[in-house]
Amino acid sequence: MRDKDRKEHGPFPELAVVLTPVAWIEGRAVDAETGEPVRLKRVVLCSFDRKADGEVVLCGCQSPRFEQPEVGRFRIPYADPGEYHLTLSADGYHDVEAFTPEVTELKLIEGLVVKLKKKEEGPTSGLPKQMISGAVTRDGKPVDGGWAALWLMPRRRNAVQADVLRGRTVVGDPICYSSVLIRGGTYAMNVPYQDDAWYVVIEEHGHALTQTGPIKVGVNEKRQLDIVCTEGGSIHGRVRNVPTGWEGFLWVVAFTKTAIQAETRVSPTGEFCFQQLPPGEYGLKVGHDAYNDSEVPKIAPHSSEEDWHELSEAEWKKLYDKKADPWQRAEVVTVEPGRELSDVELELPP
């Protein structure tokens, strides 16, 4: 960077901080028969979409820290205007669902009254409940220990918000909705809502991840999914034409379309190696922490406010409409189980 282009930041005599007020959903939880207040144990807050036939599809579920100023009264924070689906749980009661009215601005949503039925008195819960369970084996033997996780793939981001690893654009981290311990060769996980693109990922010490998917799970479906774990593979290669002074400061990143990421440092002699990678197709790139892909716009979230103000509305729209493309200029290779892919050669992009 030339000295005349340098911009110094701080110290500042005053620092203005703009705080956004918390918006709340307030309501009462009562016994369906007696009307007595009920202490809640858990609240799940979800966004949702409606299909053409009216079916509700939940998404973006979370368990926020809710408040109970007194038994039977609850307060739940929310961050964005819209309408929400609530699932409320209490000891000794069936789960119950509720919908908030739609709001177009952040404000207090109040007046909800949720009636819970006792388990010994009410019918079975009518709330949708999905599950995936099954056996986990390796080499014909049950896997005892390790974890099973439930993933969804990240949404494709625009260029400004691209996921960057060691200066290279990559496919972002997965959304992990659940993880459970594998006991005696079996696992069982609740699935928060129906979708046709779930992945079950098995993690064991000393082995590569085993990833199975995409998996479709319908409303109220109890899906049986037995998983046979696979061995990982490896990649060995070298980086050509490492610039003088950069020896030992480069990294190679590896990523898949299914949100698996890995990184390894390039040795001073230009060699690199990945071990225990899950089988599949990978993109490889050479990176340096101080330099981003040319695909990453110079105007990025960390840019100064002055830089942002210099953009016209058309330039803003163009930046945000451009989708990130992690595979541009990536070297694409295939990793096979139990095998080493050798003699891979990479080069820093111009």
C-alpha cells in the first residue's frame, strides 16, 4: 500500500455506539383444564414458510434464552420483524405450538395464551416430530463411541459475504442442528423440521468423517438410516514457484460442495499433505493470510465507512447480486477411500 493511500483509524475523542432495542414476545402458559399457570422448561423459536397448500415448513429454529418473571408468564426476544412459530415445553405436559401475529417492525408482541395438556389426561401430542436413527458400523463391527451430527448445507452467499479461509473463497461451514453420542453402535437424533437435504455425519477419533446425504425426511417421519463408515484418503502435492520470502507462509485449503473444509501449511520446500479426508470431490487453492482471492470485492464488511459511502446505489446492487464462486480457479481432485492422491501441483493465482 502506498503511503498516500494509507488511512489511519483512531484514537477518537468520542465513540458513538448505536444500540438496537430488544423486541419481545410475551404471553401466558396455562393448564388447559384448570387455567392454572404452568412453568415452562423450554421454548423453541422458528421462522417458517407456507407452501401453496398451506403446509408450514419450519426453518431457522433456535432455543433462545427466555424469561419467566413469574410462573405462567414468559418473554422471548426476537431480532427481525415477521411472524414466528413457537414450540413450548413443560414437565408433565405435552409440547404445544403457537404462532405469533405478523409484525412489520420490531415491537412488543403480547397477548399470547398457550394452553398445555397434561400427559396423563390429554391425547398424544399432535405436534410434528421427526427422527433419524440407525446402526453405525465400521469393518462389519458396531462403532461404540464418537458422534453423529445432523447437517444442512449453507446457503450460497454473495461475493461481499463470501466465506474466506486463508485468503481463498470456500464453501461455508454447515448448519449443525444436532449431535449425539453413538452408544453401542446406534444413534438417534430428533430432526427439527421436514426437508429433503439433511446430512448425517459420523465423527470418530482417528478416522475421517463419514458423510451420508442428502436425506429426505417428511413430516412425522421416523427415518431408519444405517451407516457403514468409510476410510479416508489423502492428498500429497507441491506448490510451484513459491515467491522468495514466502517460504513457509503459504497454506493449501481443501473444500467440498458438502461443506467439508481442511487446511494445511505448505512447507518451506513447497510440499503439502492432507491426511484422513472424507472421500469425494475437492477444490484446492493456495492461500496467504494477507491476500484475498481476486474474486473477493475490495469493498468488504471490514472496509471503512468512507469506502462504502463512495459507492452508488447501482454499484451496491451489483456487488450484492454477484454470487460467490469458490470453485473459480480451484484445482478439482477426487479423493478415494483408503488411497493417496499424489503428485498434485498447485500454483499461486496471478
